[in-house]
Amino acid sequence: MFTPSSLLVLPALAFALGATSPAPPSSDAGRFVFREVRVGHASHRYAVWLPPGHASRKDWPAILFLHGSGECGLDGEKPTKIGLGPALAAHPERWPYVVVFPQKPTEDEEWEEREDVVFAVFADAANHFGIDVSHVALAGMSQGGHGTWMIGARHPERWTCLVPVCGYGRARSVQHRAANLPVWAFHGLRDDLVDPNDTRRIVAGLREVRTQRGLDPDGARMTLFPDANHNSWDAAFASDSLSAWLKERLGAK
């Protein structure tokens, strides 16, 4: 299965028909902006969602979102088109966070193999967009769900909580290192690309270790959608319960 320098910040709507340029978006409206960072010898374009009223604060909680294999590339925009991005645009009031969307160049690398890009992008975004780095959720879907499990477990000190959607992996790679983190995992039971049993096993392992450590096992939770195939992200990110859960953990105002 499936290594920052700053450049120009661009509005999400870059072109308009006719000679008149569109008015800039209101600072009170949620919007996507785009930046680039240089990692090694390569430039990486990435997207950032700025929530309504972003200019009013300098200490925003954040979500770092890892896309699936189909959104790989160098354009910086595709990661905003599927999964969390459409949910932000549809209901910005539910998402009082800066959301950072790195982009992995190719499908044949896992996200944990491109941690250099992930962390360079996030450092640049945190520096420019007023992110409170002590309140950050790591989330992702499909290949990004796997990345959420793996990078979450490799660097648990960086994250407030994890939200892996239709991700894959082995419980023993995750359960001991990520067990102290709140987790809410999602999967479709009819998924024919990623086995939902991967999610079941990882969450069961986390719950076991949490119990051994005297922690509430319900800190690792899972929602399985009985009628969803691989696309369980639309249902997951439409959930009012997930929105409330994230606000509680990230301390959203």
C-alpha cells in the first residue's frame, strides 16, 4: 500500500475574469492561503486555513492535516479539496483553528518518510500565523491516517490529540508510544482499500495500554460507519461530536 524559507502568501482565489481585480477577502472570513517552504533542494507549496477572525488573535490552536495518496503532488491545493478542507469551508464556525495542509510529493513514500516536509511546513505556518504549538491536533485520512498513527506515535510530545480516519498500521507500532494521547479514530466497515480491522486492533491496543497505565481506556475511541466504504472522512468531519471533542481538547475559544 500503499527537510524553511518564507515566500509570498496568496489568497485562495488567485484569478478573476475581466480587468478588475476582486476585492481582498475580509479578515473576518475563513479562507485558505498558500505558502512555500524550501526543504533541502526542493520547494514545497502548502495551504493554511485561517479561521474567521484570525487577525484578532496570536495564539490559535491548530490542526495539522495529512492527506491521502490521491492528493499527493506539488500544487499545494489538492490536499484542501478532499476530507477536512471542504468541511472547513462548509461550516467555518465549527473549526476555530488554524489548519495546516502539507503536501507529500509522491504516493510511493509514506508520511513518516517525509517528516522533514511535515515539520518544516508546520514550523513555517506556526511562525507566520500565530499558532499555539502547545495545542495541536494531528489528523489525516487514508495514507494520511496511517501518517497520523505513525508520526503521532513517533512524536507524541508534539500533539494534543490524534484523529486518524481510515488509516492503516500495526498496533504494536503505535500502542505504547501514543497511549497517553486522546485519540478518536474513524473507519468505514465496507472499506475495501484499507482494512477496518487495522483501526480496531490499534484502538484495542491503545485501550489496553491505557488501562495498564491507570488511564481511562475511553481516551482512545473509535467510530465505525457500517455503510461507509473507503470514504469515511465526509461523515467523520461532518460530526458535531468530533467538533465538540476537538474544542474541548484544544481549548478553542
